Amino acid sequence: MYHLIKTENHARRGCFETVHGTVQTPAFMNVATAGAIKGGLSAFDLKNNDCQVMLCNTYHLHLRPGDDKVAMLGGLHRFTRWNGPILTDSGGFQVFSLSKLRKITEEGVTFASHLDGRRIFMGPEQSMQIQANLGSTIAMAFDECMENPAEYHYAKASCDRTVRWLKRCKTEMQRLKQSGQAINPNQLLFGINQGCCYDDLRIEHMREIAELDLDGYAIGGLAVGEPKEEMYRVISVVEEHMPKDKIRYLMGVGTPGNILEAVRRGVDLFDCVMPSRNARHGHLNTWQGIINIKNAKYELDESPVDSECDCECCRNFSRAYLRHLFKADEMLGMRLAVMHNLHFYNHLMIRIRQALDEGNFDAFYRRYVDVLDRRI
RNA sequence: GUGGGUGUAGUUCAGUUGGUUAGAGCACCAGAUUGUGGAUCUGGGUGUCGUGGGUUCGAGUCCCAUCUCCCACC
């Protein structure tokens, strides 16, 4: 259940109540693809770095260890020891991003596993079944994330099919919960808006899925190569037609600047691989901008990554040490870097919420929107 | 001590009968990365060709000396 606490223009300050705890929004969800944050972080590290929601991947966990095994082990919460809210992606995006050999029919998608190449079929019912076995707090609808650009006629047909898939997802989810097959009997379902960059398709699709009265609504199919101005425009176009009393989730976004822009346009929830992936490559977020810790200029730099940050890395270690760990390919370097970036993102959201609480989000936005994305 | 071999980028090496601005892998330097493949891609040569001299229009390449390291023999 989403509660709107306060607004500043389109920006929203709210909270989202779930059986696994309340999420203060706007919020960023930390990505733990296969039940762990890449780079060697556990659920306890997430807790210690002010993470509110862990995001796990349906597709990856289905392949390994198998959602049936996770169910036998009591579900994702018990398996990973994360006791807060978990959102599971539907697997739809992986089907389209990881697998080249795929066939889409009304029933679902047949594609090749990226692990061993075997053929896998996934449709709305399979996705719901897997997510029910995982026992996540929030399940995402199985959708088609189109490539950009896409032909208008294809995009329209795809949107229509995604609506039909969404209805099947809702029906299957209800069946699984009623028959006691879901690990989490209170599992929530979010719908996903598609429509490429065609405003009319986006609006029509949003109106259709809004009628289904789901627990939350996501905007998908963005940040897939289109110019960021185009992304912001689509967010604004869609936002106007999103239910005001439901939480809004912008999937896969993004940079700190992207998040500030999207919050300003009324988005509540985010997830992105950038903070963790960039950290693994030595790209670290700071309140001054982005640094590449591998750069030679940090070889003798005894200052912390970010003097304004109080994460484990910045409290204890120097840029010189972190650079050395990266150059020496020591696991600790990656772990500290990922920890720092996730801490940074979670604290970016904390400061956004504070700004909204105090009614000065616009000033906060103007101060940081360009600063945080620049390379220094 | 004698004989043979060796020396070119940080490193391992290539470099034609002497011919334009000495190349490759790795490393290194720098950039990209948006519902995660610790992946991948893009750009950059960073050099006293061991040293000194000689031959030549021209030397990494040929000649002499010298030094280094390796091998064999005494």
C-alpha cells in the first residue's frame, strides 16, 4: 500500500508498506541478480549501507540454483538472509537482452539459455510460477522490452500483447496465492508500461494497465539507447496517466542525474546496475562527480574516495590504497568500491527525501543534477 | 681464461638482400557501459634498438671495440 506524504510540484515523497517492511520513497533498489550483490556483498552489507529494497533476478535464479530449490529452502528471504522487501524482475528483460535466439508467440518466448544454450520457454504463467517460488515481496509482470527504435506497427502489436500477458500474470498470481503455492501469500504484482518512444502508444498502454488495479506501476523500455531528453519526455508523458495513489517505478535507471530528473517528474522507485557495475570497473560516485580510481593521479592520494561519505571504504581507506587493490586485482578493492557506490546511491535517496520533507527539493535538484554525472 | 650465443617498449618477442615515421601480444595510460555475463568495446606507443666508434646517400640490420647475461670447455 502506497501513501503519499508530500509533493513538490510533480516530485513525490511517500512510503510503501509491505509485509517485509515499509519503503520510504523515493527509493533506490540495490541489484542482487543471483541473490548476492556482485562484488562480494551480502544482505548484511546491504543493511549496513542503508539499502531498503533488494532486487533479484527471476531468470538467473530460475537457471541457477532453480526456483524450485529456492522454494524448498524456504524462499529468497530465508535463502539470502535479507529480511526487507525483495523485488524480482520478471525475466522479460533478460530474454531480450541476453539471448539472441528467441521466438516470440502469443503464448510466450522460447529462447536459449546463456549458460548452456538449452532451449527455455517462458511466458506469463512461468514467470509468475517462478516468482511465486522465489517468494519475493514484489513480482514484476512478464513483458516484452522492445529494442529501440522499433517500428510503430510492431510496437503497437507488442504493447497489445504485453497487456494480454499482464492480464494472464494477474490471473496466474491470484491462482497461485489462492492455491497456497506462493511462498509469500501477500506477494504484490507491478505492471509495466511499454510503447517505445511513441507517445500515443505509451499513453494508451498506461491507461489500459491502470484499469487492472495493480499494486504498482513501472515504466519500462527506457534507457535503452535513446537520448536522455527523449527518456525524460516519455516519463512526463506517461506520468500524467499513472494512478496517483500507486507507487511508480522507473526500471533500470540510472545515473544520479537521471534519478533527480525522474524524481522531479514524479517517479518513486529506481533500480540500476550502474552503481555496482561501474564500481567493479573502478568508476566511483562522489558528491563532486565521478572518479576513476584506477587513474594514475590517485597513486599517492591519501584522501578518501569522498570526504562527505561515511561508508566503510571512505571511513577507513585512502584512494591510493583502493587504487592499489584494483591494480593488484584484489577482491577487497571491488567489494569496497561496490559498497561505496551503493552507499552513495542510498544516501542520494536519503538526501532527496530530506529535501522533499523540507520543501527544498528544487534547490537540491539544481545544485546536483549536473554535478553528480560529470567526470572529474 | 677459451669458444659459442644473447641484448629492440614495462615484459615476452618480431623486424625481409641495409631503405619512408621501428611493430605485435600482455602490461600500462585513458574513455564507454542504464529492468547485471566480474563481460565486452574504443582510443593511446610509453623506444638513447646495451654502449662507443666505423662503413654507407642511408644502419635495429654490415664491421671493430667494449659491457651484460646464458651455455659449453679448461
